[in-house]
Amino acid sequence: MYRVVVAGSGIALPERVVTNTELSQKVDTSDDWITERTGIRQRHVAAEGEYTSDLAARAGTAALEDAGLTPDDIDLIIVATATPDLTFPATAAIVQQKMGVRQGAAFDLQAVCTGFVYALSTAEKFLACGQHRNALVIGAETFSRILDWEDRRTCVLFGDGAGAFVLQAQTAEEAGDRGVLASHLRCDGRMVDLLYVDGGPSTTGTAGHLRMEGNKVFREAVGRISAAMVETMKEANLPFSDVDWFVPHQANQRIIGGVVKKLDLNIDKVVSTIAHHGNTSAASIPLAFHAARQDGRIKKDDLVLIEGMGGGLTWGAALFRF
Ligand code: ACO
């Protein structure tokens, strides 16, 4: 078995920024309400003709450069997205084409806001067994395209963007202490109705709009996320006090705060970018991770714990030494 190391990261954000104040001119909301209830101050929104695959390919290319690799080195692409360019082919296939990768496998993975945790855990298995050597794991979304812009309960929450990791299979000697140490994935399909999109190819034949019972999702969040984090740390046989950085899915600052309180984590070790990006679903974890690398917080050899929860409901956590 190989160790699976995070060898690079990269991000892409649409140029256009929409502030809470701008949104409050379109729907009955306010900067105060959004900031107080969620922590969100602004979000990025894709331009016309700017697709999930464009953001994913940009983030992927940046991650490759960061890892010192070229498209010829990549033999697996997994794109976690709930907003694919097309019903098929997979956005990962379009990304492969746009990035100039000409070998290996490519597929999409759909676990909504838990997508990046699911994709990282999936890629880790492909690489650990030696079947693939260098994987691009990309979380990419254009949620602006599936929002009901007249529904103030949902449209204020989400944003567009992409983030990517390069994962590399390394021998124990090459990796040292680095690599993915544990992950824990869950789903409870009984809660499908709490958070879904009311359209799809086999039902309405349309893309549909996001629908969410926000307060019910909120009530489920802290306990389930915390439990997945506890399981992950148990599997790695490490205490929470060893974690250098907690990089949560950025859904709501109050959920993040609830998890920090429940598990008695050090708030100074929590990475939060929700104010700038809003909830970018599968993209939020790599966006936050990369931001904390760029500002010098996350460094090589740091122990990083990630978690997510989203439609399904799905939830999960993963631990890696960067
Ligand atoms: N502006 C002003 N008022 C609003 C807005 C808004 N944007 N949205 C809702 N309200 C109003 C409601 O109408 C309601 O008014 P009423 O009392 O007169 O009926 C009041 O505010 C309270 O509404 P709640 O929904 O109870 O508000 P809550 O405190 O629960 O906050 C929120 C809503 C932010 C959505 C919160 O519930 C939340 O973050 N939920 C979890 C979201 C999440 O984590 N999703 C999972 C990931 S997403 C994914 O997988 C795609």
C-alpha cells in the first residue's frame, strides 16, 4: 500500500463579487441579517458563459503548478460537483480535455457539500492500492445557476468557485509522516427532503432550483459533523489537540462555531473563509485550505482536519498531514 500525500493545491474564483448589500436590493433581506445568521458578507458569481468546468480546470492547473507536475503526470481526475456543465458527460471529462490531460480515468462524484471529503477519500483508495499515481481532486460549483433568486431563504447563502488538490501515491520512505491518515463518510437518505434540487433529467427534465429547510438542516449539522470528526480522529489514533488546522465546510459560521464548542477546539486553529466566499458547496474546503496556505497559516507537515455536510444528507471528515 502507498501513502497518499497532498502534493499541491489551487483555486479559481469568478471575478464578479456580489455583496449582501447588492443582494438586499433584489430580495427582502439585509446585510445585518445575512452576516448575523451566517457570517457571509459576499460571494463570487460566475459570468455568463463561465462554467463549472472552467473554474475546475483553472483550479486544477494551479494545483498542478503548485505540485510541480504537468498534465502528463495526472492519471485520475475526480470532480466533486452538484452543478455539472451537462447531464453527461462528466464534468471531469470536460476538465480533462480543457487541461490537456490525455491519459488515465476521469469521473464526477456527487455528494453535494460533502463532495470534496467524499472525493478525497475515494481518490485516496485509488492511489493507495497503486492503481493510479497522481490524482486531481477538484471541488467545483456554479450554485448561482440552481438558485431561486427570489427565495431569500436560500439565494443569500451560496456562491461559485473551485478548489483542487493534487494527491500523489508515495512510498512510506518518500512520504515520511505525510499523507491522508483517516476518513469517515456517512449518508442518511431519510433526510433527502431537507435539502434537494427540485429538478433533474429523469423527473422534470430541467435543472431545477435548490430547496432547503435550513433550520432543520442546521439542527442536524453540529452533532453529525462532530461525530464524523471524532470517528476520524479515533481511526488515526490521534487526539484533537494534535490537529494544527481545522478546515471545515463553509456553510454557516454558526455551525462551525457549534462544532468548535462541542469538541472544545481552539478557535485560533479554525480556517473560515465564509465571509468572502459564502457556501461554495464542494469547493469550499479546498478554497479555505488554499487561502490559509496563501496567508502563511497552513504549512508543510501540518495536521489538517476537514469536514463537510450536505444534501442527502451526506456528511464526513478526513485527516491528513500536509
Ligand atoms: N433575510 C431576511 N430574513 C430571512 C432571510 C433572509 N435572507 N431568510 C430567512 N429569513 C427569515 C425567515 O423568513 C424567518 O422569518 P419568520 O420568522 O418571519 O418566518 C426568519 O428569518 C428565521 O428563519 P429561519 O430559517 O428559522 O432562520 P435560521 O436562523 O435557521 O437561519 C439559515 C437560516 C441561515 C439557512 C440556517 O438555518 C442554516 O445555515 N442552515 C443550514 C444550512 C446548511 O448547512 N446547509 C447544508 C449545506 S448546503 C448543501 O449541501 C447544498
